[in-house]
Amino acid sequence: MAQLNAVLLLHFTFWPLLCIGLQSQYKSKIKCIFQGDEDTYSFYKGGDVVLGAVFPLHSSPISSFSSFKTKPEPTKYKLSLRWMQTMIFAVREINQRQDLLPNLSLGYHIRDSGDDIPVSVKRSLLLVNGQPEKGSGQSCKDIQKQPSPVIVGDAASGVSMAVLRTLVSYFASCSCLSDKREFPAFMRTMPSDLFQIKALVKLVHYFQWAWVGVIGVESDYARFAIQLFLKESERFDICPAYVHFYPVVLMQDAVEELVNILKSSSATVIVNFSGESELQSILKECRRQNVTHLQWIASEAWATSKALWGDFGDLLKGTLGFAIRRADIPHFGSYLRRAHNWPPCNGSESLDDVYTPYSDVSQLRVSYNVYKAVYLIAHALHDMSACEPGKGPFQNGACGSLSQILPWQVCLLYYMKRTNFTTLGEEVRFDDNGDPIASYDLMNWQRESDGSLQLVRVGFYDASLEDDKDLEIDEPAIMWHRGEKVCAPESLCSKSCLPGSRKARQKGKPVCCFDCIPCAEGEISNQTGVNFLKEPLGIILWAFSAFGACAALAVIVVFIKYRKTPVIRGNNVELSFLLLLFLCACFLIGLTFIGKPTDWLCQIRYPAFGISFTLCISCILAKTVVVLMAFRATLPGSNVMKWFDPAKQRSSVILCTFVQALICTIWITTKPPFASFNTKFMSAAIIVECAVGSEIGFWCVLGYIGLLACLCFLMAFLARKLPDNFNEAKFITFSMLIFFAVWITFIPVYVSSRGKYMVAVHVFAILASAFGLLLCIFAPKCYIVLLKPEKNDKKHMMKT
């Protein structure tokens, strides 16, 4: 937190002073006196617009606490140049183009941030102020190096939080920088850690590593990243074996403490959020203590760091990590090799004959981000220059001025946030937070035959794709730490339970830690995990469901064969066929309640149950109403039957079913059923069951079926005195009485049941009510047709 407090202090102290100072300088001719030591780490080229930049040309600072009473000692660093050369190359490339900024030249003013917050703030102030010759005392308008309206940089998230004017970062990935209330003028060509974390968690879940170690350096970058990682891991039941932060400068006692944790834990997969410099001390101690069995998962900060391979290749073989997108920048390699050499070189040496990390352009990732950052600014300036007065985006149609772009003006920032462009075949777009669309390569560290490192792309993560398609992994191409390309290593707190046993969670430990105990009597597990098969009860219910469906199909065959006989024709043949089909569906619906529940199966079974029974009751209701109205139509002057022709009967069935379908749709889209693990009902077993999701939705489905059944019973009761030979009202009445008895009994039994018994009660109610309808309505007809054919004639039907 000390680093974060320092950032906030610098942000809220220096920048208000900077804005006041800058505005006063440009409004009046005051004397500017340069104070402080002369800064030799500076690269400058003039132009119509000079782009500022801060790069950690020297990295790995030796941190020290300042008392603010004496002048701090100079910080010692080691050198790196390629990112800076990428910016210079991009500026030169843009200046040579005729289609981009043809009437405007770009310059650059590059300074060394030292990867240190105070140094970076100081040198950023020089960029936005401009820098006079030392001690010249010139007027501000005569400053030799003109102010930069926008800064490209910095690499670290913490430094970027402090250096905060109009800023385009190429490597700051902290998700905290997406907060536009805190950082309104910040943009980046580096994806937010939010997407990297989602990719890492999905990677861990893909290989079923449920028990992982999580470590990171004491920095804003690592703290925010680990916080997101732990939160996202909960969704996939991934447990952290430990979470450990280590200081930027690792003393021996701190590194020993960390490696002891790695050594003593049963977790073999380690997710590390840091840069390469912090990791070197850890790897040295791992080798000293012979900790060589770990599978490292790299954050993007070191996922392609070849510098670590030379000394620690044996420890890092098989490492997996997501790296930001790479690109081949045309002519950039030859440009780097043409660079002039500093003493002790004489300037005539050639880099073509030697290999150096500086001239290696095979993994241009951060460099490509720098390249895109420069092009982002160039395209924004191009759009700004194309603005027509009176049609601009600002007040009264005004356009932004290119003559003197000041750091505190929002014109350039406005265009940058709305710029989309294509470079090197990639479409570069930004979201509302100023973040690019995330895309990562999954890199695997493999050893070549000569011992060198080969970074192999074995997959990718694309945040623009659907959730189940955003991660692709070529598993056979992965070389693991043990030197194998077959089996991924295991990292589990407890191994999966074998068939015949089940999980029992260990008290006080995460869900990933459990004991395996034998299944309870009458239960077996048919595979590893917690899946249970209740054989006797499931088979019995399945058999009755299949028998009911076959019985309904048999009745359909009988009705088809004897469809021209009076008994069949006299009882609304079309509705009878529909009713039999829907009864067959009701029997089959019972099968969806048997077996292991899944989310999609749970979301199918309840709507299917509700709609199938609604169709049945609707058909019975239509049959009863037609019979009742048919006898009323015999009264003189009655033309009521014109409202009950076959088309309108079908319409009434569809209308009644539509209401039920609407209820089910609302239920499924708002709070759908889902598969859940119930350990509360039986402590000795884990029950996989369907939770209804919305209790209101479930009871609305049952209530609507009950409402239709009540109407059907009422109509049948009114038709009970009609001649027996002309209607089936009394059979429908009996079937509805059975239906009511079943479902009224069902409600209290269902509410008081749990686990497999709740499912059994539901299936029993479905089967009992379906059999009641089938037997009461169709058994009498089948009896006459098959066993009493002498009664199946028109003469008998006309008797009263």
C-alpha cells in the first residue's frame, strides 16, 4: 500500500501544480529557470507536434526510503532500448507516409523513467513543460524543446497512475486504470488485467488444477491481479493453496520464506504475477533448495522473457503463460541493426553478424504495443486535421486547433478515444474505458535440441468471442515440465474419489480438500466424483413411463383401425387423436426426471411437463364443451355450433397452451431451474438434483394446470345428465376426480420430500394422472370396440 499512497500523493500534489504552472506560462511572459541536474538520458527530434514518451531505459532500481531532507543518491540501473527505438521508427515511418498526416510532421521527446515513480514524474514534467538550456533563464516562449501534448508510457501500472496527463500506455495492465473517474485521460494499447485473469483462470480450469499456489510482487499490478484471480477462481471451484506477496527487493530471509512455502505445499502449479527481475532471486533459491518439480504459470509480464532461460531453463521448462499479441513490423529488424554504437565501440561495428536480445524481432509484443500507441495518436491527429470548421464536435461546431496543442486541452483526447484504425492487418479498437479488445497467445516454454528456448504458441484467448469459444488450446503440442507431451501434471488438494466412494469435505478446509468414504447402503457411484445412481427406484419409474407411452400408442393404433366405427366417430375423432398423442408425451416427460440432472435437462423438464399436461387438459376441455354445446344447439333458433367447428376447437387448444408457454418462457428467462448439489438432506451422501430456480414460476405452472382442470371438471359436471350413449362426460368427470386426488396429495408430499424422493413423488404424480386420463376416457371405448363389437353400431348409439 505504500506504493499506492505514493502514487496518490504525487497525483494529487504535482498535477494540479503542473496545470496551474503551465496555464500561467502560456498566458504571460515569465522567466523559466531550469532547476535540478542536467538530464542526459533524452532523445529529441522537433516537429509540428512533438510526442512525449517515458521508457524504462534503465530498469531494476535499487529502492531506498527518502527522508526528503537531503538530495537522494542517483539510482543505478541496467539498460534496455528496443521499445524506445520502436517509437522512433514509427514516427519516422508516419512522417514518410502521404496518406497519414501529409501536412503535419511528428517529432518525439523521449526520456528515461527508470521504472521508478519519482523519476518518472520528474521527467514527465519536463516533457509537458519543455526544457530550456540549463541556467539560461529564457522566456517560456523561447523554450528550445517544445511541450508534448501527449505522453506515450509508462510500462508499469504504478508509474502510469502517477504520470497522468493525456497518457497512452503500452504496458500498464492494471484493471484499476480502467476507472474513468480516477483516470479520465488514460488510454492504453495493453489489454486490462481483467481479461488476462479470465484467461488464466480458464487455463487452470481446463487442466483441472483445483489446487494452485498464487504469488506476486508487492505492487499495485500484482495486488489487483491476484484479487481478480481469486474472485474469478471461485466460479470454477479453484482453491488457492496459499497467497503470498514478496517485496520488490528480495532479501535472503524473504526469499527463503517464500521458497519454503512453495516446497511445503502440495500444490505443484504456481501462478506468479511479477516481472523477470523479481523472479530471478526466487529461482536461485529454488535451485539451492532443490525445488524443481513446479509447473509455472506466467503472467504476461514475463511470459516471453527469454532472459530468464539462460540460467534457469531447467526450472522453467514447460512454463505456460499468456503473452500479448505479437506482430512482424516490416523493416524494423534492419533498422535496429543499423543503430550507431556507443563507446567503447568505434561506430563501425555491425550487428548483423551477432545475436543480441536487442535486435531479436521474433517476439515483438510490447514493441508492437508501442507501435500501435504512436499510430493511435497519429490517426487521432489526422482526424483532428480533417475537421471542417462549423462541423466540428465541440461547442458551436468548433474544431480542435493543431497550431498549439496544450497538454491540458481535451481536443486530442476526444479524437483518440474515438479512433479506430487498422495496422499490420489488425483492426485496433477501444472500448468505453480506453482499453483495447483483449487477445492473447498461449505460450509454452520448450527446450530446443541445442538447449536454447523455443517459445511455442499452443493456444489463444480472444475476449471478443463467445464465452465457451474464447479459449482454444492445442494440448498435444504442449511440452510439460517433466519433458513429456502426453499427460498434464496434477495439482490437487485431494484426488477424485474412485467408484464406490464419495466425497466428504474436510472441516475447516476449502472445498477442494476432502476425504473419500464408502457410499451409503443402497447407493453406488458409477464414476469418479459425486454422481449417484439409484437403481431400483429409477428402473421402476422408467418401466412405468415406457409402459404408459406404449399403452397410449396402442390406443392410437386401435383408433386408427376402427376410426370409421360409430363409437370412435361419435366422440370427436380429431381431439381424441390429439389427446392420445399428448398423453404419450406426458408419459415420456417422466423419463427426463430420471438420471443425473444437468442445467439444460432441468430447464427442459419443467416447461415440458407443464406444456404437455396443458395440452391434454385443453383437449379434454374442448371435447367437453363441444358435447355440451351440441345438445344446446338442438334447441329451436340456436346457432351456437358455428362457434365450435374443428378449426375453432384447435384454436382453443392452442390459445390455452400459449398462456402456459408464456409462463414457462418468463420463468426460464428470469430465474431458470438448474442442477445443484444437495448435502443438507443426507450427511452421508451428495444428492444431485434440479433446483426450480423460481418457486413462483414452478407453482404458477402447476396452478394454471389446476385452473384448466377445474374448468374441465365443471363442464363435465354440467353435462352429466346428457344421454350416456352420446357423451363421455361421466368418464371425464371421473378422470378429473383422479387428477385432483393425485395433485392435491402431491403438494404436501412434494413439499416435505427431499432428494431422490422429491423426484420420485413428482414422477409418480405425472404417471398416476396420465394413467387416470388414459384409462377413464379411452378404456371404455376400447372395451366396446375390441370386446363388445355388437354395441359398436349406429342403432345402439341412437338408443336413449
